[in-house]
Amino acid sequence: MSNLSPEFALLGLLAEGPSHGYDLHQRLVTDLGHVWHLSQSQAYAILKRLEARGDIKSHTVEQDKLPARQKLQLTSQGRRRFQEWLDGGAASNARSIRLEFLTRLYFAQKNEPEKMADIYIAQFDQVQASIQRLTDLLAHLPPEQEYNRLSLDLRLRQIHLICKWLDEIKTKFQIEVPA
């Protein structure tokens, strides 16, 4: 699966403790619903894939006068995959930043606040590298390539806006960045 899949958000929620599929979906909607737009059926399908892959396991919990429910929990493989993703690299496009960076920051803040600075710095460095790359491309683009120039200019403006947004995040969460 791609890093731009909500599977890592579901693994992260299960890293906090065993849960039922419905409860996981509700927590995802409540805490990250504007980051990940995920229907309940999509959540269940992802959970089934995660179980088939061996990242989670389930067991049936009987209930008085109610149907049995499946309780899900993370396996050691699933915990390792989630941790590798949490510690992984950053991308510089707006969609990856909205989905992956925000989800990483969310789980770091909840479970490993000491990692917030590393996640932030990796993302900020990636954005700065993207600004430099786009600036260089734009500088070497022939003037007659008007539409390519407009496209690069738009991408550069977007990434500058993201850079300002990252500065606001640094302030909001009081992330210390070495000079």
C-alpha cells in the first residue's frame, strides 16, 4: 500500500490498543475526518486487508443479547510497519503533506511527542528542497514555454504557502528547531 493510504492511520489507532472496527472508524472520523475521507465500508475493507497481510488479528467477542463483535489488535508485524512509516521520509506535494505529514504529526503528538521535531524538520527540509528545485527549473525554462512557466509558477506559489503554513504549525505546537 502507498503511504497515502489511511491504513497507517488505522494501524496507528490500533497501536493505542485493541478496538472494534466501528470504534476505529469513529475515532478516525472524529480526529482525522478532514484529513482522511473514509467511509465505514472502506475502513472495514482496509482492516480486512491488514488482517490478511498479518498486520492485525481479530477475535470474536460474545455479547449478551447482541451479536458477537470482532475485536482487532495490532500484531508485532503491524506495529513494526506502523513505526517504520511514522519514522519514514516526507514528500513535498500538497496532497502528501495534507495526508501523510498531518497523520504522522497527529500520532507523534499523541504517543511520541519527542518525535514531533524530527517529523517537522524532515517535512520542512523537503519543502525547502522543492522550492529550490522549482526555482531552478523556472530559471532555466525558455520564455516561449509559457504554459510550463505558468504551471511551475503555480506549484512554486503553492509550496511557498505550505512553507508559511509549516511555520504556523511550528509555532502552534511549540516545535523546537535547531538553528
